[in-house]
Amino acid sequence: MSALSVPAIALTRGTNGEEVLIPQLGAGTYKVADDEAERVVRDALEVGYRHIDTAQMYGNEAGVGRAIAASSLPRQDLFITSKLNNPNHRRDDTLRSFDATMEALGLEVLDLFLIHWPLADSTGIDLVDTWRTMIEILHSGRVRAIGVSNFQPDHLHRIVEVTGVVPAVNQIELHPWLIQAELRRVHTQLGIATESWSPLGRGRLLSDPVVVEIATALEVSPAQVIIRWHLQNSLVVIPKSTHRQRMATNAEVFAFTLDDAQMSAMDALDRDVRTGSHPDQIQV
């Protein structure tokens, strides 16, 4: 159960001045049922992953928690992320749902808690109020870092300008068909780490001719090429698989690099194509 040698990115510090390091490669659990999550996370931990991403919306936090408890790994060796579900943006709901997340995961302290979707146009929901509640949770000491997911530049500027607290992470759909250059520039300006969900474009990029050509030249898989592209762009990447061997293969990305021409060819694949929902489409 030895850990992978995964580089880490330093996030904005917690309230106690602690440096919070997020492993750049993690295991996602999107669309993994709770009764399967324990096995999937157990396999990921045994392969060597130490960064696990879940969410209230996924309905599998309890399964993830069972795998963590059964692993006997030191808590400090793990980095666990969860996310606030859409119906829970109001303060009391946020606090209650965070308590439920912690109980399901069986943790005293969470490493990272994110607002899952901005819901910017939903009646009765205010991004700033929700972010203030997240800050309250951070100050409680029960989470080491807080961030957001699927926030657009205007959402980020609004919460930072009003509260003065910068999200540690923005987890967004990001892959070579959707490189999100403008949003990543905002992240750099504000000091926000970028985390990629759907990093393989839900599998659609695996047959892209450019990706396949590079994979053939390097004698690696298309998925490995794409994951390597994320890593070399200083992105946090959380590919999801329910297959142990594929998890292992996805992690074998540290013995090769993409050269400048290959990185440029991957960048040139950008076509502003989403495989998931646009943030403005998701409302309560």
C-alpha cells in the first residue's frame, strides 16, 4: 500500500498558518454508487493514490468513509475533498450538511471543502453569503482549506472583493478540448489552484488523432498522455475509474514527459467543447 510519488501544489494557507499541500494526482468518485465506493476507493488506496475526491451530490461519502476507515493509513497521509450540494447553500443548511459530510466520511477534519456549483441566478441564494458560511467552517478548524467548483471569473471576483478571502481551489471541467485559458489566467492572478474534472473529456479525447499519435510515439496510452498534459500545466487532476488496473495505468505518468511540440499540439486541440453542464445552466 505504498504511496505514489506524486508532486503536490501548495494551497493558500489555513487559518492557523499551516501550509496545505494537495497531491496533483487524485482519484475521482463521480457516478460511483455508495455500495461500490468502498471497493473503488480501497483499490485506489492500494494502488497508491492518497488524494480522494467525493461530493455530497455523489451520494457516496459513506462508502468513501468506510474505505478510509478500513485502510489503516495514517490520516495525515490522505487528502480528502468533498463538496457542498446545491440545495444546501443557505447558512443553516450549509452547516448541517457539512456536519453530515463529516459524519459520513468519519473524519474530524476534512482537507478541502468546495461549493459544488455557483447557482448564481437562483432565487434566494447569494454567492457571498454561501462563501461567508464556508469561511465560518474554515475558522472552526474542521476543514484545512475551502474552495469552489465551476465558478466563472465574475463569481470569483465577487466573493473575493466582498470577503477578502480567496478560494484555495476552483475545480472546473478542463481537458484539451476545453483548456479554459481565460479562467486559468484569473486563477493565476488571484492565487487559486486549478483542478480539472472530466480530465479525459469523459473518454471522448482518448480517440482524438493527435492524442493517439503522441501516445503511439511515446509508447504510452492516450489517457496517460492527457493526464501528463494536465500535470505539466500545473493542474490538479482527478481521473475517475472503477477498474483497478486502469487506476494503476493512469498513475504511471511520471516516467515520461511531453516535449514542447507535443504540449503545443495538445493545447491546439482547444475547441471550447464541454462534456458536462455549463455553470450558468445549473440552478436550484
